[in-house]
Amino acid sequence: MTLQGKKYSRGGVTRVLWLKTVVHEGHVPTRPELTVGTDLTNAIAAIDGWPLSNQAIETPDLGSTFESKIPGTDQADDTSLGFYEEKVSDEIEQLLKKDDTGWFVFLRKGDVPASKSMDIRAVTTTLANTALWDAEMDARRAQFAGVLTDRLAAALDEAEARGEVTLTLASRNAAALAIGPLYYRSTIERAPADPDLIEAAVAALGTWSTG
């Protein structure tokens, strides 16, 4: 038998939630508990650690040259989550105060009802209220934004040159106007950009030729 799975990337799929309450003694959250949890996904800049390992106990004996082992205690290594600094809100600082206890839930394949692909870690926060600033990450983000704006602005310039549209503002500003509503809907509201929103964003750029 050949196992053939559908490959995927964690980016844009995995969700990370913070729960203050999990009643089940096995630390398995219910759907209502997941619903009232705080989705941290879009604020996370870096994840480090989060393994769970078993410390096996060696059990050699005189009757064998094979050194056997039995399962020992479970142990979690040092872990951390890095968050982007929020310019206006202090929601993260208030949510994850030092010595707070709760549960981080990693929905590896997204928030899919009845999915078994979920990791839960009961934690006590040991260091909070520190902002993450990564110059290299900021540079990559700025580079990506520049490439996206340049390409969309160039496409709008070409469309205007062909007489397909008369822009109401400079092409780079038009590119920002087109991207802004889609970015807000997907990252702030965490909802899909529906056709009506896309059509409205495109229409706002100028007067389009119907010929």
C-alpha cells in the first residue's frame, strides 16, 4: 500500500489559540472552549520549541547484553512565542501577563471540526510584556510590500496606456487602495475577500472601459 497525502504549508493554515479554561482532565478542549479562546495566529512572528519528549529509563540486567529501556516521565523543553509589537493596542500584554496560566492550542491543519490534528500545551507564562522587533524581518516585509506595489502599479500603468482604465490617482496609490481592503478583510477580520469587496476595490481605482 502506498500512502499518498496532500502536502501543505503551515503558513496560512495553522491556527494558534490561547485558552484560559480547559475543563477536561486530559486537557482536550471542547468546541465552546475553542470558540471563546483568543486567536493569536496573526500576531505571532516566531515560534521556538514546543516539543514534548519522554525521558526513557535505562534498565540493563545481567542476563542480557542488550540495554533495554522503559518509558519514563514526559518533559517539555523551553519554548517561546514571539509577537509583533502593536502600535496602538496593548491586548497581547494584557492577555499574557507574567505567571498567568492557560493553554496554547495549535490547530495544525486549521480550525477543522472533529480534526485530530491538534496540539495542546498547559503553560505558565514566565516572561511577557516584551516586544519583538526583528530588523531582518522588517526588511523582508518591506521588500515584499515594495515588490507587490511595483507589480500592481506597473500593471495599472499598462492598462491605462491601453485605454482600459482612467485612474483617479497615481498608480502606486491606486495599488495601495486596491490591496488595503483585501488585506484588512483577510488579516484583521480574518475572513475571505468576497467578490463584492474585490469588485468594489477595483471599481474605486478609476473609470474602466467597457468596450
